[in-house]
Amino acid sequence: MSSPKTAKGVRFHKVGGPDVLKVETVEIPVPAPHEVRLHVKAVGINRMDTVIRMGQFPIPPVFPAHLGFEAAGVIESVGSAVTAIKAGDKVNVFPAFMPNEYGTYGDLIVLPAYAIQPFPDALSFEQAASVWATYLVAYGMLVDSAKLQAGQAVIINAASSSAGLSAIQITNSLGGISIALTTSKAKKEALLAAGAQHVVVTSEEDIVTRVQTITNGKGAEVILDAVGGSQFEKLVAAAAERAQLFAYGMLGVDYGAYPTFQVVMKMLTIRGYNMTDLLIDPAKSAAAIAFIQQGVQSGVLKPVVGQSFPLEEVVEAHRFMEANGHVGKVVLSL
């Protein structure tokens, strides 16, 4: 059996801004019977990581606290009860654990075997570390909940995020009409190149007018909103009758009006969403994994890496992501 080892790992000892993150030498234990030890090649950074770091997650961090739900790398060793995975396997991490249980920000980490998935050779380690969280949340809203049908229009707010790009790809794969929203004119061409069928630059164009034009006056049947705030009223106005609006992010810093009359008259369904809905249901998780793996294998779903940073620049990586200037996933490349 392999012995405990020391490695570089990111820890934080108090909540706060990016500066609380420290790269430290930590001891990595021998895997328990149902665990594996992973040589990490890339780490996917998620918005949830910043929520946990700032102490805004419902479960407070246990210090010294670690971060991370996604990674890709090579199996170094496995626990005595692990049979489906072996040393040398190239794998990525399925985010099916709680933040105080495990973390992925480090060059050698221990994880539960159930959180390990294979990935196709066509993906780089950086792409493989960018698969699960973003595609899971997009799949959960579009496929599992909305039951998106061909020809239906989908508004995707904050479309240049990794989740937004994943939603564009899934919408297109199902025959839907992807309408990407961005505040930045500079991101328009990148979104079109990423597959968005329509792009609305909200700092220059009226959301409702553009959506009505695109949908021939019907409005969008599905709306994915990662922003909230003052745009919420416009999204409701751009919705079709009986549309479904999913709130899955909180990028907006202002408060928005709640347009009760339109919500009632259009008979809209408005719900909050996070991928816990999938993770707590084994049948839903299995269906999501199969859908995403098939899409990645076929190339229909292709993770977009926006920017990579070395592990030692984790503070800069968090600052970069919080500035919202990127298109795609921010990763740590080891």
C-alpha cells in the first residue's frame, strides 16, 4: 500500500476575498477502501468556489478549508475496495460531494471513487476538468426540467460563462433556438463562434424587441437567468405564454422589480435551480451522465476553456473570474 505523501494544496483559514487563498504543503493520506488518490493535471473553477470562499454557502467552511469540485488527472493509487478504477487511468471528477468532505485544488488529492469518471482521449486535461458542473446544470434545466423541444426558443443570460456556453450547445443539440445575452459587444463574435444562433448585446439592444423579432412575436419558451436584478423584468416581458424561467445564478448586484401582472397573465413557471436536484436522485444522475458522456464522445458537446492559470496563481484566477471578462471556463493548469 502507498504511504501518505505531501503535496501542494490550496487552503484558506478565514472567509473573504481571493487573497485568503494560500498554496500550502499538505499531507495527502492513503486512500480509504472506497477512495482514490489522483495526480491532478487541471482544476475547473466554479462560481460555487467563490461562494464558499466568501462564507456565503449554507454550510460554513471548516478551517483549514479546501476548495474545488472539478479536476482531471491520472489515478495514482486506489483503496482496497476499488475495482473499477486502477492506477494510471485518466479520469475527471464528478462533483458529487460536499465542500467540507473533499476538495480538488491541489496537485495530489484524495476523492471518493464514486466521483470518478473516464473521459475521451480527444479532450485535454483542461477540457476534461471543465465538463461536469456546467453541463450538469444546463442539462438539469433544459432536459430534465424544461423538457426542451425542437423549435423552442431559449434565452441564455450571462451566455459567455461556462454554464452559458454549455446551455448553448445543449439547446442546439436538441434543435432549440439559442438566444445568447451579453452586456459586452466584444463578446458577441465569441458567442457566435461558440454556436449561439442569436446574440443580443443588452447594453445596446432592447431584449424584448430582439426576442420578439427572433420568435415572430411569440417570445421564448425557456429562460435561463444567471444574473437576476434589474434584467429580470425584461426577461419576463420576453417570455412566451406558459414559459419556464430558471434562476440559477446571482451575478446581478441590484434588486429587480417583480412584474406580477405579466407573470400571472402569461402563466409563467419561475423556479430556482442548482444541480443538487440531479445529484440527490440516482436515476436522474445516471441519465445526465449518459447524456453528457454521449455528447462529449460525439463532439456535440465540447467544453470551452477560457483562461488557464498555474496553481500558484490561484488568487489571480479567482480575481479574473470575478471580473466577468472571460468566455468559457477558468481553470488551474498543473
